[in-house]
Amino acid sequence: MRFVASLCLLFILSCNDAPPDIDMAFIPAGEFLLGLNPGKDLPQFISKTTASANAQPMQNYYLDGFYIDLREVAYEDFIRFKPLAKYKTRQAGEPVRGVSWYEADAYCLWAKKRLPTEYEWEKAARGNDGRLFVWGNKFAKDAANLKRTVQKTGSMTGDKSVYGVYDMNGNVSEWTASWYLPYPKSNYQDNNFGKKFKITRGGAINKREHGFMEEFAMLPYRNYVPRDIRAWDTGFRCAKSK
């Protein structure tokens, strides 16, 4: 499947304009606090599905330095890559959404970048102190765009990580390069582990006011999704190795 997608990408590359010049943040090499610890400090989860047991235990994890887009890929940037695409998003500045993992991956390759790994995404969002949200550990619904409609990328100044990266707690969830696999040092078992699903990260707009759960907006929360899904609340940003 990836081979076929790559052949299609080569054709696209020969037909389209040069990729846009998008500002990136540099995330320095070093350890950061990955994941969650079980205990009183976490919100009271209502089911195993939302318990984030798949993101435990919290641990120091080392990453090499890398770059990551300051903002989610906007509709007008994506349409330069795929000019015949038809998506609900048609407003300049809004993050493109409803794209599959294959499309997100192909765009980043076209832009001479790549999708971030989920660990890179988490470090760019949380910094080094293990915070649950970009602004700290206490949920603040109005700090990020968790409403019913998307906003232009970078609109919410409160949703800005310590590295200056926007919209990691809200607006749209984001594809990563990572397969859904167990964390290092984890004893958690899940039949879905393996090269079946890709991880998406970050909170997103919420079409239903009832049933909103702050756990889904927590930065360590891991969601696993089939690669061919085109979700109304999912977009992406790109990364690049140093």
C-alpha cells in the first residue's frame, strides 16, 4: 500500500508547485517526561477506554533534536500539494482536516519533511516538566479551541507550548508517524498493539457539548486510528530531523 502511495506521490511531485515555506520551532536534544503516572493527581476516568493506561508509566525519555511546524498545515498549503482535492475546509488559514494518514504523510514528504513521531509531538507540546496541558496541569477549556468549529491556526494565544508551537491542545487532532505500540517499561496489554493503527495526538473541536471529557484534551492522551480514516476533527503538522 505504501509503495502504491509513493508512486502516486512521484506523479504529484512532477505536477505541483514548490511547497510553502512554513516556520518551524527547534526542539533541542535531551530527556523529557513522557506519559502519565497512575494516581490521585490524574482526573477520575469513567472507563478503561479513557484511562490512558496505554500511556503509563511516566518516564524520562531521550530524543535527538528536531524541528516541528509552529502551526497545523492550513488548507491553502495542502491544496498546493493536491489541487484537485475537495474538502469541507475552504477558508484560508484554517487547518486542513478530513485527510487520511496517507495524505498527511505524502504532503510532508512533498514538503521535504516528515510526520512527527508521537514522542516528538509530546515533547514539543509538554516541554520538560510533564505538564498535562500546554499551559500547566489544570484544565482550562477556554485556553484552547475545544468548541464546535475550527479556527485559523495560531488563533488561540493560550494554546501555545513552551517551544512556541500552537494548537496542540485544541483545534484539530493530529496524525503522527507512529504505530500504536506499548510504551517502554509498560506492562499494559492491548490486542490493538502492532502495525495496525497510527497514533493521533492532541485535543480537537467537539461537535457535542454534552459528554466532553477533558482527558481527551490532555497532551499524553493516545488515540489510535486506521490510516485510511478521514476524520472531521483530524489534521496534521510536519517535522524535520536536525
